[in-house]
Amino acid sequence: MYDIVIIGSGPAGYVAAIRAGQMGLKTAIVERDKIGGMCLNWGCIPSKSMIESVKLYQRILKDSARFGIDGIQTGELSFNWDNAIKRADTIVKRLTGGVEFLLKKNGVDIIKGEAKVTSANSVLVENRLLETKNIIIATGSTSVPLENTFKNLVVEPKELFKQRNIPDNIVVTGNTPVSIELAQLFRMMEKGVTLVTSADHIMPKADDYIRQYMESRLKKDKIEIIYNAPLVSENVVWKDGVLEISGKSIKCDLIINSSARKGNLIKSDIEIEVNEGFYRVDQDCETSVKGVFAVGDVNGISQFAHIGSAQGLHVVNLLKGIKQKLDIHKLPMNMYSFPEAAQIGLTEQEAKSEGYDYKVSEFPLSANGKAMSEGQSDGFLRLISDKKLGEVLGVQIVAPNATDMINEASAYIQLESTVYDIAQTVHTHPTVSEIFMEAGFEAVDKAIHK
Amino acid sequence: MRYIFKFPDIGEGLDEGTIVEWHVEKGSTVKMGDPLCTMETDKVVTAIPSPKDGVIAAKFGKTGEVIHVGDALVEIEIEGVSGEAAVEEANKVEAVNEEGAGVVGTLEVAGNSVVLSASREGVKETETVKPEKKALATPVARALAKELGVDIDKVKGSGPAGRVTKEDVTSFAVAPPEKNEKFRSDNNDTVEIEQLSQIRKSIARHMTQSKHNAAHMTLFEEVEISELERIRTRYKETLQKEGVKLTYLSFIVKAVALALKKHRSLNAEMDLEGGKMIYKKYYNIGIATDTEKGLVVPVIRNADRLSVREIASEIAALSEKARSGQLTMEDMKGGTFTITSYGNIGGLFAAPVINYPEAGILGVGRISKQPVVKGEELAIGLVLPLSLSVDHRIADGGDTARFMNTIMAYLADPVTLLFN
């Protein structure tokens, strides 16, 4: 009898499994494909490796002479997609190997195969019946397929880095961080890129300010965004490399389907409640069946790997009797755009609608010495704080390494810090992170370097 | 010169008092000995006299406020010195311990850092309790607690490692835990809630201390006192004319004092920590006295050396002082044994609580006419019920019974009180 059987070994599942193992719970993890799931194998990690490759390519192309490097014939430079993918694959292999090692090291049984929930206390994996006290479903999500009309043009994100030839004109669907990252990735490879979304905005849940910034950034990158344009046959016609959509003609040889996703629901003999394609869960990620939990993409709360991991840890702690509150506002959002964007806590719009008497303190990257030295001074930090107590309510960052910098803000929010704490935290010089201190000063009184 | 007068340690280990009434205002001219305010302490309600002549420059504390020993009470402008010198003098006063300010004789005035006197009586239990650990709390929780006037150390934290979060403070402020308050005053007219007076707090602490430390044992007896009654009746009126009320209690006090001389273990105190027994060679009998504000115990000093008549006047004087709230600390200090007389109110026997750290307490019940056997005859006797509680750590059963027998012998034949 297991204490926990975890179905799915992506970042939500494997992190929970290692933690459960560390806490002495008898744990099994079931995986039908590759250990590490979408994130490690086909998502976050390979895409970040590829984004880094194209950024470097662009850097050499645009900045080498300005930075004092002679001898680079920019006209002869080209991007080698295959070699970049090889590098990404090496990283993926090393990481997934590491996860498998950690699972074993912590006494987690790894069971390969397709799982089926047979009762609240049993999981069938092919012919093997696993009896368990609790079940955690962490099976992730899949893109909702596009209509058959475009079948030959469409590539699913999971298949993207298996592609050998990348044509010149690409349409990326969707409005999420993943869509924007992919759009910029191909744009930096000097492909023609159009972003097509059925929504009327990009970056759901982001602060309006960051959204507007990114819209203008994409425009500058010459990535066209077509809003309110669902990719369905009555709306769209494709002929000879041209997509007719919403009255516009776009060159298109390939469509990357990164729009809607649906939960990977699993076979079950018991009824587990579902809401719009995802398992319905309570604040502790428990499904309608007691003792059966759903964490990560499959519960539809978020598609960020770190949020899935946080949910997985939360459930394991809960089963061990450690009850904490999983506050969605304390979980950061990040986007590997160029420059990167990240935010945590309340957006300005949320602070307003929740009735806070708030203050916005902004500090631009253009006034930061380190950012200037690096030649990447496009961006800002915005600090939203409560006027009365000085509480840090939210932070938004656009900077070359905003996805790393946001973790400082997460600590401030986790520790319920005030703007005084930020202002009094001495930051090393010269660093881009100094903009935190500056925004802190600005919030308390006035920034030094502004 | 400015003189800062601090609330003096008026003895018996008292460390706080409540201001009942101010007798001066800012600007009032006072002479040494003039009452500044009336203060209720654990034991007495007493006027605090001015230690100097001068003008009141500042008053600290409002009526009803609790003032601790060493806290500034008033600032007095003393004539003759003024201007810059005043500040210096005032500072000097702060630095130097004021000499006895003269509430009752010479008194030590405790500075803020001075440890209170070691008298164990009436020492608050909280003084030995270590200061509470500073709460682990987030900066916002602290800011919010300050804003809402919440004592953050009292809030239970729900965060990692028990850290107090903003939410904890908010919920505490909305509904503080009720464990310390049996009754909520709002929307509840079935109870009436009053703040404890200093005297009531002192009684509570003292009773708990006694029951906690002493091993109580109570012996009940009855003594036939027709003879005592005969003598009392005979001299009562004569003494009444001289203003002395000859009560049964006067005889009992004398009998007890003499009995204590014969049975030293009942006039003793145990120092368990020091491994010592302290036998006292003075016989000060405390008389538990019922007043409106609560029970007080004024003391008749050297009762063994006083005549029954002297004891009677002393009891009358002390009772009057107790009733009018005029008792001073001096009146209540230094008892070695206590008598509690409840018979005139009601009750035959009781198991009285020892006035710790004394060794015993005698309870005097209601005197009644009862059939008694005298010789071979059945007669009407006057019977006095006695209840003697002792600290069984100090006095054994034999000592106790023998002590009781001695008291009974004196009371049964009161003329013997003259022979000692």
C-alpha cells in the first residue's frame, strides 16, 4: 500500500514525488512517456536553450562591432537550427537524468505506463494495480488541436524542436507568454512572424502597463498581432502560402499551435469532476474525490511550471499535516521574451479594484549603470505599494534578466515586506537589481538616481 | 529647582498602585506632608504626601491609572532655584536616588533599575516570569499591529515557523481569542463585569500563594465559655463607660498570644529554600477584618504583653481605621498569627486559609447556648466553636492539638490569662 501514487512526472509531479520520498512517504510515480514531462523534455528547458541561441546570434549580429569586436563578417553569419537543437537536447538529457536519479535516491518507485484510476485508493498501470492512500494527478495539458483544414501546416509545441526545416513565414497562435516567446524566437531567426489570437489582448493576467510595453515592443520587432481572430475555417482561408484572416493576407508556411490547452484527463472508474476541460479542485488542489488531488496544468489554474511545483509541494505537505495557504498572488509569472518580463502580486488594476490606496513607484533601466554597460537598458521596474502601511503589493519588471530578478520581489512578498525594507536592503553595485532599491526609495520618498 | 518625585516603595514588596484621586493640580502650591494623591495599593488606600515645599510643575498619571514603584508621580518646582540650573538639578535628581520621601517614616525610593525589596509577601508571580519571546512577524504585520493597536506578541502566527502575518493580525483585531475572558461584555446583560481592585487582586494572589505553598490541616474544637461570659458581663459596662468595648475577641487574642508563647511551632515560619525554620519571639496577632472593599488584616503588636483591656481598645481602634479606609502599611505589617472571627456574621466551623507565611490561623465561630454535661448534670452551656488551620509542614498534629488545648484552657478559665 502506497502513501501516495503520483501520475505524471512533469515539474508538478516529480517535485511532489521527491518531497514525499524525503518525508518518508511510500511513493510511486507513474509516467507514460519521458521523466520530466513537457517542461523538461519539450517545453521550458529546450525553448530557453533555443531562445538563448537566437539571442546570442542577434547579439553578435547587432552588437559585436559596437562592443569593440572586429573581424566578424555579419553578412556571413547565419543561424544553424539543427546545432542549436543539439545543444538543447544535451541539456535536456542531463536534466531528465538528474530527475530520475533524485527520484530513485529518495526511494520513489518509478512505474512506466498509462495510468487509470480504479478507485480513490487504487491506480491501475497496465496490468499492475497500485493500492494507495492518496492519488495526485499531475498529467499536464495538451494544445487543443486546430481544425483539420490546416493539418498540414500545423506544428504542436511538443513537436516543434523535432522540426528540421523552418520555413520563412510563421504564424504563432495564442496570446500567452509561450506564444510571445515563440514569436520572438522565430523573429530573431529573421523569419516573418505573425501572432494570431482569438482574444482581444496579449498576456492574460499581466498588468496593463507591461502589456502595453510588450505590444509596442512586438511592433518594433515587426511582429504583427491579429486580435479577435480564431483559427477556424469559416474565418480563415489558406492558399499558396497566404493566410486570409480577418480581412488581412499574411504570408504563412507554418502554424505553431500555442493557443488553447486542455487538461490531460486520465481514464477513471470513479467520477472526478471536470470543469471546461480541467479537473475542478479546491484551494488545496483536492478534486471532488476525497484523497484525489490534481496539481499543475491539469487543474487549469495556471500553466507555469513553478506554480505546478508549488501546488505539488503544497499537497504533499498537507498530507504530512503541514497546512499552509497557497496564495496565488504570491506566485510569480515570467516570460522569456526579449527583454524578459515578470510580475508578482497585485497588478495596478487589481490593487485599484481591491480598494487599496496605493502608490506606483517606477524606476527605468535606462538610469542603471550595469544595464547601460551591458548594452541592454530597455525596461523598468514598477513597485506597487500600499500607502498606509508601505506594504509591497506587487512588482513588475521588464529587463534582460527579469525572470531571475523577480525572485527578489517574491521574497519581499512572501515575507510581507514594506517599501522601507526594500529601501534599506543594500544592493551591490553595479547591478541591475539596484533598481529595486531605487524604486524602494522612490516609494518611501524619492529615488537617488532619478 | 525641579524635583521629580517618584512613587515610593511603601513596603511589603508592593510594586504598583492605582491613583484613586489627585489632591493637587498643576500650579498648586504644596507644603511638605500635604497629600498629593490618594493611592490604592495591594493592601491599603493611602494618601501620598509631598516630600518638599514647592509648586506642582507636572502631574504624571490620571485617576484610575496604575503607577509602578519608581514611576514619576509629580514634578515639583522648588523655590529659590530657577532657569538653567533647574534642568541640571532635575537631571541630578534623576540620577541620584531620592532620599526617603516620607510617607511613613524613612522610605527607600526605588529607581527604575533598582530591584524591589525581597519581602516575599505580596510579590507578584509575574515578576518571576521571563519576558515573553518577541513574536516572529512580518514587517507588514508589525506595521498593521501598530496601526490597529494590537499587541503582536499576543497574536498566534500562521506563517512558516509560526510567523505572524498580516492576515493573523487582521483576524486577531476583528476577534481576539476569548480564552482570557470568560465573558464578553458586549451584548451580555446576564453578567456585570468590573475591573479587579488592587485589594481584590492582592487577596487572590495571597490566597493562591497560601494554598499553593502551605499544607493545610484544620482542627475543630468546641469550648464551653460560661465563665468567660460571666467575667465579660461583669466588667463590660464599667469599661464601656471608659470607652472600651470588651469583646470575646479580646480574650481570644490574649489566649492565643499566650498559647503561642508555649507552642513555638505555631508562631514560626518555614524557609524551605534556606533549609531553616524561623521561630519568632514576638507575638503579633492579625485580625482578619471585613470591610466594604474586601478583607484586610491589621495587626495587634506584642499581644502577649497587652492586657485584655488594652487589646480591646486596640481592636476597636484598628477596626475603625479599617472601616474608614485609614489603615496604613504599618498597621498591617509583621503579623505572626491570624485570627478570623466570623461568628458574629454566621458560621460555626470553617477551614480558614492561612495568612501565608504564618504557621496557623484560628477561626472563631458563632457562640451559642447548648446542652452540656457539667459533672454528672446536663446544663445549659455557652459553646464557642473553634477551627484551627495550620501549615502541616511546620506544625505536627500533636503540636496543633496541644496548642488548641492551651487556648481552650485559657478560654474555659479566663482568670488564668492573668497568671502568665
